[in-house]
Amino acid sequence: MSASFDAVVIGGGPAGSAIARLLALWGHSVLVLTRAPDPARGAAESIPPSTRKLLATIGALESIEAAGFLRTTGNTVWWGARDGHIEPFGASSDAPGFQVYRPELDRLLLARAADAGAALIADAQVRSVRFDSDAGGLVEYQRDGEATNTVRCRFALDASGRTGVIARRGFRRHEPGFLTQAFIGEWEREGGWDLPDASHTLVETYAEGWAWSVPLSDTVRHVGVAVDGATTRARRGPTLHSTYRTEIAKTQQINALMAGATLGRAWACDASLYSSHRYAGPQFLLVGDAASAIDPLSSFGVKKALASAWVGAIAVHTSLTHPNRQPMALDFFANRERQVYAANLRRSWAFAHEAQARHSHPFWAERAGVGAATDGEIDEDTLFRTPEVQAAFQRLKQSPALELSLSNAIAIKQCALIRDHEIVLDQALSLPEAPDGVRFLAGVDLLKLGEMACHHRQVPELFDAYCSTYGTVPLPSLLGTLSVLLARGVLRSR
């Protein structure tokens, strides 16, 4: 093939398929270069219900719903001091999560990209990516048994995951203290599993690592262990099976559950954390796991990939349609990738601290000693728990009615925001936590909520009005954001 595209996407996982579909839907020419997944290494993954909004945004939710994936209502964890703690996804039984087999999920999402008009080459090995100031990106690839081809593109989008076709060219950096090796096996038990809720993902810590189990059906579960990657490097053959079984035996709950079950295939993979020095340039983006990898224990891997693809598609679309906005659009994407990684690293650090309290072992001590990264992002959970915000929340609870007005001393800044499919400059609030401006907290529009709060006397009325006008948000998010506006003096009592 000798052709030119607006975007060439390298990789056909969730991030690659999602960004390809969105750009194609928005009128851009897109080519996806990918290789068929290896079924011998295909793993089960848990997708929480919060991912549904992103799946709907890229037009894939109906396909996922119809695919027959196992529905799940939550997790059961033995983490640190939490023994058998049930973590339900939510009270809404009509919005469960999904337990998916990744090769099948990838196939469905790639098909949605093709339906939108993206061109696919499913057996392509990318040989090189070059950038020329005049010609744009030059992507050289080869199909099995064929000659090498080169395609031109305005943007080369690296969605190749840990392979990092572009990311490994000096952009990637591994997270100190989180070098991790994962071993995964497929287990089958005739008659099913003796569990209160067999749809749950199970997670358990032990002295030298942690283990998880994700069901694929009533009889099949994938079970993984995460161990120190610096000391454990078995990858295949008898040594891998032996190492894997040894680690499973160190757990209590999961080891007992596997008793009497049959182990089929087993494999190993890198599960280390990493980010990037640079996430975007004038002719490329690093998307999804090519940009950064987070702890698999979060269950947010697919959600993170789809969110990265959504923002990446908006950044590329803005750059292609409004070249004067390209620097702003690429900076917006890069800053968001940094913030998402920092937020997930804080979560990993907190998990490690909790586990270390029970397991005195270097595996946990090293991870707990890393410290929580911020990278300039507002930590919403921490902000909502500050004494002044909590005090404002209590005042809201105790007040018989809302009697609020906007302060005359509101500081307004201009910052980059997403509007529809573009990145634009718009008004934002300057807060002590974000002096350069912030427009959204926990998905709630600060300015719109502040304006609307002045016209409603009851919280339920305000909540209904906000959701009907600007889209549904969780009630705790709206209350937390309203409390921040009060605590920071943006709103005041009349």
C-alpha cells in the first residue's frame, strides 16, 4: 500500500480501536496496523460499570452488551486487614460490570472501528516510524510473506501497549519500586465455584505479593499473581508452572478455592508500572498503555485506555481542523495523561500502605515507600476530606434550605477545556489548589453548579436540575463540589 492518512494507529487494542473509530466518525482518514492477539496469552479482565459511559461514547456499548460476557456485581477482597470485604459496584442492578476475555473484547472494538470507516490491516508488523517536517509521519510495515510498505500520515498514534513502538524511543520511564512480574493461569472446575457471588473478582494479599481471580464463565476462572519482577523472571515451560503453583500456594483464600480445580494454560507477563517523559509531539501521540501502565489491581486498565483514546481523538481532531490550536490541544492531552497516571500511582501507593500494615515484607515496604505523586493535579478525594470542606458539607446538611449567592471576589482564568469534539479556551475558576484555573471537579462543572445553586433552595431540586441540564453525575460528587465552592468562598450564604 502506498497512501496517505490523517492518522495511522499502531495497535488494535481498546485504545487503538477507540481512537480509530472516533477519528473516522469525525471525518478523518484512518489506518489501523495491528497483529492478531495470541490466544495462548489472552487474559480475563474486569470492567467496572463506570466504563459504560466511555463505551457508549465510542459507540461500542451495545456490542459489548450483546457479546454474552459474564456480568459482575463487584469484588470480594482480602486486602491487608480487610478479610472477605464485599465491594459492590453500586445499588443499580441494571448496570453491572463485565468480566471479559480480552481477545474477544479487542475483536469487538476493532470491528466497531472498521464499521466507522477505519481501514484495517490485521497482520502487520511495524518496522519503523520516521518523522519528516515536510512529509509528516512515515510508517513502514510488513505483512507476513509480503514486501515492506510505507504509508504517510499527519499523526502516528502509538497504541501498541507495552510494545511501545514509538514510546520506547526514549520516551518511557519505569516507576521505581513497582517492578512487577505477573503469572496467570486458566482454571476450570466442573460444577462451578463455591462462592457467595461467583461473578465477583477476588483479590488477596499475601506476604510476597498479591493474587486475583476473574471469572469467565460459571466453570472457568483466570487466576493471577503479582510478584517482585526483580527476582522472579520465569516465563515458560516447567519452571513457569512450578513458580506459578508455588505462588498460588502462598495465598489462603484463592489457594483453597483452586483445590480440586484443573489448571490449563499458564503464562507470564510484565506488570511493571511506567509513564512517559513526553506523551505527544507535532506528529505523534502515545495512547493507552503505550503512554503509561497502571497497577492491574485497580481494574481500571480498559477504562483508562478508552479515556486516553477519547481525549487523544479530540486532541488530534482539534489539531487537524484548527492547526492554530494544535499546541494547546497536544498540551491538554499530555497534561491529562500525566494527571491520570499520578492519580493511579497514588492509589497504588495507598494500597501498598494498607497491605504493608499486615505483611511485613520488602515487596510491600518498597512500594509503600515510594510516596504519592501529585504532578499538579487536584486530588479530589483528599480535597473533599479537608476539614474546611467537611465543615461546609455539614452546614449544607444542617441547613433547612439553600440560601446561596456568588461571591464578588471570584477569580476567573482562561484554560483549555473539551467542548464537544474540540479543545477550546474557556473560563475556569482559580482555586488555591489550582491557581491557573479548574472547571470540573469529580465531573461536575464548577461554574455551572455555582450559578445554578443560587436559584434553588433544596439540594434534591438542585441535583435534578443540574443532571437534567448538564448530564447525570453522582449525588456525592455534586455535594462534594458544592461543599468546595462554599469552603473556598466562591459561594456564600445570603
